Amino acid sequence: MSIALSVVVPVFNERDNVAPLVGEIVSALRGRIDFEIVYVDDCSRDDSLAVLKTLKTSTPELRVFAHAKQSGQSTAIRTGIKVARGEWIATLDGDGQNDPADIPKLLAARDAAASEVKLFAGWRVHRQDSGSKRWASKIANAIRSRLLRDETPDTGCGIKLFERSVFLDLPYFDHMHRYLPALVKRAGWQSVSVPVNHRQRSAGVSKYNNLGRAWVGLKDLRGVAWLIARSKVTAINEIE
């Protein structure tokens, strides 16, 4: 069954953020658009999965999937998109820092955009993270933008809207979700950044540290730059 929108949320140890976020998604979208919510639990060690199972009884739009082994955020996002039934995908981080009320704003931006625009990326203009995290992100964004020329101020924002078929045509690798603007541009499409709300984490702890993320990011940057350098996009014409 095909529907208009699938909201994909990866989670790992977010038991206290699950129910509030599901409620906010329903409040933002129910009655506006035909949608589903796809949660992918990446082998949480807490009872996130049990909370999700309970929520299914009261939330008909909710579908829940679980990895057999921990595979990381990018894989969880891709799992959700592969099983999604929506033609368009909205993604949210499972920690509740993204605001589901911004999804209608992304949908409005899509409806007003040219058909060549396939990615609407959230832009956290006023980030609610620690100072060290903001500075690390600022430096990483500057390096990435200079190297990849993806023309995106905040590629790491978790809230995004994109066409499902476009995503599934992109090369898959771990951490690819942080490079969607560059990968979409490589595929011959366009993306736009949309200012969105960003909130402080209300429960749980971050799963990343600045040093670990920086080390992985350097390796990923080299790989994405190589992909871009080796890519070719060619227009095709059907012969009658």
C-alpha cells in the first residue's frame, strides 16, 4: 500500500523520548496528510522496543521494526526507508531534539519548489547543544562545504524530507545520512535548506562524542569526495 508520507525514526536507548515524540508526530500530521510512522530500533539495551510495542496498540499509524544486531544510525534509517510505504520520507532523530511540527513546513517548501528539488534539509539556525558540540559542528560543516561544495549550512540536522526513490538510488555506506545533500547533488538533483526549530534533549544521553565523530567524518569526507569525482550524470531521451 502506497501512502503520501512515511516518517522514519531510528532509535537506540531512547525509551523516555519515544512516547512524547510519537505523540508530537501524530499531532503534527494527523488530519493533514496520509502518513505512517516507521520506528527502527537498533538493538536498544533499554526497553525502547517494549515502549514502542505498547504504543502500537494506541497509534494505528505506527509500525515498528528491530535490527537483529546493532548496525548504526545510517543503517537504521535505510532499513526504515526500505520498508516504508510512502512516496516521500521525513526523517527525525529519536532523541526528540527535532520538532515534528516542522514537517508541515518542509512539505510546504516541497510543494512550492521546482521538480528538480528532491531534498529539503532542516537547518538548525539556533542550535540547543553544548558550546563544544556547536563549535565542532561549525568547523566540520565548513570543511565539508569547502571540500564537497554541497551548498548546505547544516548537513547533520536529523529532520529532512526527500523522495524515497531518490534515496534508494544513492550509494549506501555507514554514516551516509550526514552527506545526503552532496549525494543528492551527485545524482543530478537539487536540495534546499529550510530553517527549523531545535530543542534541548529532555531525556537520555547523546550517543556521540566530538572526537569520535571527527575521526569518522574525515574518512567519510574522503570517500564522498571520491564518489563525486568519479560520478557522471547524463540526460537521457526516449527514442520514439
